[in-house]
Amino acid sequence: SMAVNLDKVGHEVSPMLYGLMTEEINYAYDGGIYAEIIRNRSFQDDRNNPVHWSLFSEKQGGTIKLDHKTFLNRNNPVSLMLDVPVSENITGIANDGFWGVPVKPATVYKGFFYAKADFDGDHRFSVSIRGDSADPTVYATAIVKKSGADWNKYSFELTTKQDIKPTSNARFVITTAQKGRYWFSVTSLFPPTFRNTPNGNRPDIMQLLSDMKPAFLRLPGGNFLEGGKFSSRYDWKKTLGPLENRPGHMGTWGYRASDGMGLLEYLRWCEDLNMEPLLAVFAGYTLGGDHLEGAYLQPFIDEALDEIEYVIGDVNTKWGAQRAKDGHPKAFPLRYIEIGNEDFFDRSGSYKERFAQFYKAIKTKYPQMTIISTSGKEFDVPGGKADMIDDHYYRNASEMEGMSTQYDDYDRNGPKVIVGEWATREGSPTPNFNAALGDAAWLTGLERNSDVVLMSCYAPLFVNVNPGGMQWKSDLIGYNALNSYGSPSYYVQKMFSNHLGDKYVPIQAENIPTQFETLNEKDIASGRKPRKIPAMFYVATKDSKKKLLYLKLVNTQNKAQKVNIDITGTEQILPAATLVELSAMYPEATNSIKEPTNIVPVKSDIRINGNAFTRELPAYSIAVIVLKIK
Ligand code: AHR
């Protein structure tokens, strides 16, 4: 049974509680949210081979290869050389996209490519989206012309016909009918983007995110911020400006990042979804363990100060002016700065000092910033005490359920917390329903403690579900070139974030069912006996403006559970209420790219009979009951 006294509301609920975390992992950007269709668009993905590019030749003949001597600029020091031996033979280059080129009916695709020829005069290319090598279908085509033997930028639009079926069995092709030697450099192709934002994001994935109503975006990582070595750290200055000037860099997860999703694109992503950026700055430590200290760290501190200026500086500042030049004169909001990532792994022991140096410099110039430490244990450091600490949890469902009390005894005078990465890791590529149960149980604990846990964000956010697309399993949202879907865990967050009040309302609960925890391999090896943990989880918050009470209930058992709920206090609840329920027949049930909506929340109108009522929670279910207060 559960008793709620509406006269006894507790602490304020952090309005920043639900946010997002992002980094380039699992083909999150190119091949994911960032709408670029061309894979290996600057030919730098592999030094020796033009991977994802092939020769297109209607008859016989023609060759392609990488040329490191002829290139557009120093940031793109390689080109694709095409030899066309005879005229009148349609010859060219084809790109196979990120596991296919997404073709949709009546859609305008915009693109450009750089090319040069070994002869002067007029150059005429045909660009097209067409079927894969066995399929002669042409979905859209256009002609582009320029003259002169130097590099030219060719821009084009391709419009597909109305009567085609969506497919990703397609290629992007550039051809010529004129004999000669040609070189190609940066090539780009975009479908329409969310809100038509330039160099923007895929509408389907943005819509999934928008539906979560996230308050912030923690960017740009994760390990992606740190890099394996200094040359592959997140060097934000190299991610600005026209695409053809961005060098890209080797990412942390085994593939190159084009950096088309650059700092400005991250900020525009925030703007489009009304989120605040949480900016993690590179803190002079790389994943390889290499780091800099003292005066040697100063260039990276300056780099971070410049970065903050790029985000919030007005157009009269050096970096504010650069942002205006890049197309966004208006400053962005910014309140949260994180120093590094997961420095609790720092093998050098240098974080205390590094943190203090960054802290001092940032607070001196920008006293309004909330500074986040990534090493919980070491938040109190010489020269600076972290305003917040970033805790990370990757566990199985039973552990997450057992840990729903994690912050109940947290020192209320200590620094505030962001749970900057967390996930119940069961299911692949995206989490299954058991993980969703673990998530929901965990989140009841975060809402209960949202006086100290001010922010939280699941990680990783994205996965490209194609073979080879995933480096880290159990990711919130999955996709391929054409479609995307939310995992059961995604729907838990959407339900929780969409029904969050501004005041926590304590619940007095009795006779809560229990379960034995499932031990992980380490626990079994240690000889530890399984403990009893709750099998039902609950939390309530009140929306004072809308006069609503949100009651969240999680039943992890394999059987239905009746709950008696008694609501007391001077305020009364109305009989008409809403139930949003997410449930599954068995814990391993899940969503996938083929069955994207197997498990989705079901909304229904319910009636509550008086202030004391009984609800039956189905086996394996997560419910939000929305009660109206008179
Ligand atoms: O989310 C995957 C990785 O987990 C992040 O890059 C890192 O911060 C953490 O170890």
C-alpha cells in the first residue's frame, strides 16, 4: 500500500533532470543523426584505398585511385583520381553511403563536390542517385557544368520522383562522358534536415529526441572528447567553417570523424530542440594516459576559454565574431562546463591539479559558470571546489534496481550531481525490456533525489544497427539509413521526462514485494550471497502549475501486483485520470529496426474512485498515473 499526503510536498525537482549525452560512437553522427549521406566524403578514411567509393563504368574501362599529390587544400591532402580512357563511355565514381543511400519519394537532395581535370575548357558531369550495381534504376539525376583546369565546386539538387518506394539499395554517382584525367575532393549529399537547419540533422531521429523533451545536451563526449592521443583529442577549432576546410580526425571508437558535426552544429542541435549545451572541455589528458601539467597545460586552458567565448561571446569578441562569421551571430546559452571526462580513470594522478587550473581560469573569466568535476572522489581540490560532480553507471538490471537508493543518503551539503552516463546494459544493439525495468527503477531513485541529482543523461544515445555499426552495445536509439526506432529504455525516459513535476511528493509505502538480486560474475566469484531487493519501485512528483500529480510505478515481477493508493491532504483529486503504461510479455522482449514499435507506451483514460483506490500493475510493467488535483 502507498500513502501520499498532498499537504506534505518535499524538495523542488530539478528542471534539468532529463537530458542527453552525445559522442561519436556507433556511427552516431555521419551514418546517424548528422544527415550527410556520403561516406568517406573527403577520401581520408583509409590512406591507401578509396573505401566506400567504386568505379562506375557503363561499358569497360576507367580506373580510380587515391592521389596524395593532387589535393584541394592542406586540410584535405588527398583526392580521388579518375582516368577515363575514351569519350562517349559514361564513366565515373560511385559512393555506397552509410550502409546504403536512403532514397525517399518526392524528396530534394542537395549536394556539392569539388573536381578538377587535366585539361582546360568545359567540364560537364552528371550526378545521380541510382540503384546498386545490379539495379539500373535512376532515382534522380542532374547535370553540372564548369570550365577551367583548376579545382571547381559543383553544386546541385536532385529531386526524386513521386512514385518510388523508399529504399537504401542505392548509390550516389558522378559521371562524365569525356575522356581525360579527373580528381575529386570533398563531396557531400544531404536529404532535407530537421527544420531545414543547414548542415543539419535527420528529421526522424531529431523527432525521437524532441519527444523526450530533453533539457540539455552533454557534448562532445565521452571518450571522444579525450582522444587516444593528443592529435586525436576533440580539437574544436578544427571543426568550424565550410566542410571543405575541416580536416576531420581519427575518433576514439575505431573510425574517423568527419567533424561535419562540429561545435556550431552541436549548438544548433541544442537550439533546434531547446536544450542547453553542457560543454565538456578537453582537460589535457588523453585515453592513452598521456597528459600535461602546469605551464604546459596553459594552451589547453586557453583553448577552453576560447571555446566558451565561441559559445557565449558577443560579436565584438574574437570567437563570438568567428561564430557570427560561421553563420550564427546570436550567442548561445551556457551555464555548465565539465572539465575532461571520466578522470576517475586518470592513471597519472594529475586530475586534482589540472582541475584546479581549469577551474580557476574559467571562474575568473566566467564566474557564472557551474564547473563539473569528472572525478567524484576528488571534487575538493586546491584552488577550486567543484560545483558538481559527474557520476557514471553501466550495470545490469538487477544492479540498477538494487541501486535505486544510491543517492538517498548522499551528503546534502556536498556538491550537486550529474549522472552524466548511465545505462542498464541488457540487450543488443538496443536494450530489452528487462533493461527498461532496471532503468525505470533507477530513475525513480533519481527523481526522489533530484534535490542533489540535478541532471542525468543515458549513454550511449545512438547505434547504427548495421553489421559493424556498433562498438558499444545497449544504446537508446537504433537506426539504419532509412529508419530509426526507440528501445523500451527510450520509452521509459520519454514517459518519465514528459511527466515530471516541480515538487517531489514523498510516498509512505508498506509491504513492498521483494526479489533476490541477480549476481554478476564478479559477485559470484567473490562468494557473495544474493540480497533481497525491492521488486516494486515508485515515486511521485507534483506539477504545481498544471495541478497534476504524477505517480510512477514499476513492477519488475513476473506476476501482476495490486497496489492500494491513498491520497490525503486538503487538496482533492478528480476522478478522471490518465494512465500511461509500458509493459512486455517477457523481460527479453524488445524493439528492433524490423519491429520498431513492439513495446510502446499505451495511454488510456481511467477513473479513480475516491481518494483511496486500488490499481493492478501488470507483470513486467512501468506505469505513470496522471492524477488531476482539484
Ligand atoms: O558511453 C561509452 C563510454 O563509456 C564513454 O565514451 C565513456 O565516457 C565511458 O567510459
